[in-house]
Amino acid sequence: MAVTILGIESSCDDTSAAVVRDGRLLSNVMAGQEVHRRYGGVVPELASRAHQQHIVPVVDRALQEAGVTVEDLDAVAFTQGPGLLGSLLVGASFAKGLALARDIPLIAVNHLMGHVHALFLEGPEKSPSFPFLCLLVSGGHTQLMRVTSPLEMETLGKTIDDAAGEAFDKCAKMMDLPYPGGPVIDRLAQEGDPRRFSFAMPRVDGLDFSFSGLKTSFLYFLRDELKKDPAFIEKNRHDLAASLQDTIVRILMEKLIAAVERTGIRRVAIAGGVSANSALKKAVTTAGKDRGWEVFIPRPRFTTDNAAMITMTAYFKYQQRLFAPQNITPRARMML
């Protein structure tokens, strides 16, 4: 009998709902929040209020596009964390109410695990087989994982301070670029010289990452150059973006290559919002060809926060009857 699951994602500033039937995506609807751009970052209170406004129409549209009704649902899933607590509460409360009203199972999903499961949204023929390595890079997280089954993931290395996406966004803000900064940096870098400027490459033992030193190096560099020429950023915006992006990608690739050498696993995937970065995708693809890796990269629409990945995780959990009680609570901080 077919299993139909509605999933809800509300961990940050995008409200999303998706429907999956037997592991096949039927719909994935998203509503963004432009209000945060004027502040240069996400404002938690504004985000949670916007989720309250968006969640009903977003869920309704997801059901319509999937061609199902609430009576067809076998379970409802939501992002438990990590994320902004107020935003998570909106999605959790809606999911709990719907599950209770329909008397169907409730499934809590770890947002980070969802990013990994975005790799399975293209169907079995385009999904990695187990085990594989996954470099998860987003605005809030950067970690390397060994994935041995759909629900078994071991963290091999993680950031000890800022995430890669944070480095992009914070450095972009220093350059007076709009939020979110990562995509803007990527676009500007296309016309810049990645070797024009040199920034700090942190040295961290093992497979852990660090981006705090890079951010500080970038700040002091800009400060010194602006003292000499107030128009320095405007004159060198493309080269700054290209050099910054190149440095972040080299940090990520250094650890990814080390993880492959340490584990011997040659199936390699990237996931998370930063996996949409053109330079990172090119670096991973090139390394795959040169080193004999089997490389997997999700489509851009599945790299950002979306309910499709949450619902796919819920499908795997449904198969093992890993349901959540009604008294479960969202968690701002969660690890895999």
C-alpha cells in the first residue's frame, strides 16, 4: 500500500511544505521572507511571524500540487531542529495539530539529516549507494559525514567556530553586499581573479574546519586597504569575491580529500546551501574525475532549506516506524 507523507520545514526564514509518496516527490512549495534583506540577516521574531502567515497557504498549495487531500496522508513530518526556536515552533505546532486531528503518525526530523537526504530526491538511479561521504555545508553548519545507511550517519569532522556559509555572509556584509551574501559572492567571483588577494588558511588538526580566522583576516585586510583608498572595495569587488570564494573552497576541499584518503570511501556527495556554489561544485567534480570518485550533487532547488528533504527523511523513518509523541518539543540546537 502506498505511503503518503506531508512534510513541513520552518527552521529559519523559508516556509516550505512537500508531499512524498513511496519515496517519490509529488510537490515542494516554498515561501521566502524578503523582509530580512533590509537588516542584512534573519530577524528571528519577524521570521516566526511570517511562518504563521505562510504555513496554511503553503501546505494547502503543496497538497493541491500533489493531487492529494489531508484524508490521503499516512503521516505528517516536521523539522524538530536545529534552527530558530520560534520558527520551529510554528511548524511543529501545525504538524502536531494535523497529526492529532487525522489520527496519523507524527515524525520529527533532524534538519541536518534532511540535507543529506536531498541526495535521494532524484530517484534511486541518481542517488548514492552506501557507504558514502557527505560534505554538508550551509549557513549554520559545516561537517563531514560517513553515511552507512539512510539513518546511520557518523560525523568525521565539523567546524569549531563559523560555518562556511557564515563566512560567505559575514564577509559579504563587510563588502556592503546584500543578504544572503553567498550567492552574490558567487556571482561576482565569475568575473574576478581568484589569485589576486591572499587570505588566511586555517590549520586545524584532523577533519575539523575553522573559518573564524579567515573572516578576521578579511576584516583586517579591508580595514587597512580602505585607509589607503576609501574606494578600494568598489574598485576591487570582483577580485575580492573571487579570492574569498577560492579560499573557502580550498579549505573545504582540503578536508574532503583527507576524508577520502582516511576512509577509502570514493563515493562523495555535497549537500546544504553552499553546495550550490559554482566554484565548490566545479572543485568537487574536477577532483572526482582526477581521483576516481563517484560524485553526487543535489539540484540547486534542493540545496537550500526545503520541505522535500524533510519529507524524504520522514519516509525513511516511517519505514522503521520511528514516530514521535505529541509532547515532543523543537530544539534550537541538534547534532546528528
